[in-house]
Amino acid sequence: MTRVLLIEDDPRIAAFLMQGLAVEGHAVRHAATGAEGLELARQAQAEGASGVVILDVMLPDLHGLDLCRTLRRQGVTLPILMLSALGDSHDRISGLRMGADDYLAKPFDFDELLARIEALSRRSAANYQARDAVIRLGALAFDTERMIVTRDGREIALTAQELAMLHCFVSAPGRLFTRERLLAEVWRTDRDPLTNIVDVYVGRLRRKLGKGPDLPEIRTLRGMGYRLTAPGGPDYSGA
């Protein structure tokens, strides 16, 4: 069973999804407005429950993209699957940049929706089970429960995408991450948006983390991708 928070204002779509998801054994809570959805998502986060948020883009009181961004800024880490009749690549990229984990265009196949919920639920459950873990690399600490990063005990302000990217690196020091892999892990897309978004975010992380012998370093392997070197670890070639 997966806990699903459905934020959808269309009563017909909401009724169809609630009935279908319930038949599949999922526990569904419904919000018809952005404000109600925000409150229910905060409650779910505060309760420490794993689950998935299904978020419609077109809401009567608050645009879904703005709500998604607000949820991430307020520390809601539940996976977010956005639904929208606007299905071009620009809209998908916008949703992913705001912190969504997946994006499904209307009309959609219900079985595909179920498959995506299951995939997001597995990630949510894994994150919930590991919520007490604090990853430490020298003076850097990544609290995966509160999604807070500190350097020498002082918090570093990071966006949702920066946190997701850094989590990839610190979870596997020394592992090579290609740009394609980072797009899939951080923005949940297997399509290259034909931008330098990965390079931009790596640059932001480097600036925010800083440099020092007691800090990890994100190294560039030209033509291959990126690798994080832990303090005192192997000195991989790169930039």
C-alpha cells in the first residue's frame, strides 16, 4: 500500500483516480485546492510518513509549479508526480526544475500512472527507512532526515535540486556520474534538455561547498562526467 496525496481540482478526474487507486490498494487523501494540498503535504511530512504526491498543474488558487516550489522550499521531501494537459518539453522541464520527481501529461494511461507511483513509492520508502542517516565527509555533513547540509556545523543554503545532486555525490564518493545519469537522478528525465543545466548546478555546488583540505571536492572528468573526491581520498585526474 502506498499513501497518495492527490491534489486535483477537477472532480471527475479526482473521483476516477481516487476510486482506481483505492481498488489497487493505495490509501488516498484528496485536496481540491493548492492551499489544502499544501497543508496536507506539510502534515504528511511532519508525521514522517512515506508516500507520493500527485499534483495537478492547473489549480484554482495556486499554480501547480508554484506549489511544487513552495513544498520543496518548506522542506517537504515526498516524491511529487505532476499531472498536466500541457505536455511539451518546456513544461516538463519547468516542473522538474521546480522540484518535481516525475511528470505525466494528460491524457495518460492509468497503468502507466500506477507504474510511476510504484517507482516513486520505492524511492520514498527507501528514503524513509534511511532517514536517520547522516553522511559525513570531513567537515561536511549531510543530514538525510532533515535534508540539511552543514560545513563545520554551519548550515549551507541549498535548493532542492542542489540537495538532490549533492546527495547523489555524497552517497557514492568516487563514483563517476555522467550528465545523463545526473539528469535522471536529479531531474527525473531521460531526455537531454539541450542546455548546460547540469554544469550550472555543479558550479553552484562547488561555490557553496567551498574548498579546503577537510572538504570533499567535485572533480570534472572531461568528456565523461563528475566524481566526488572525499577528503584524503584518491586524487582523480580532472578539473
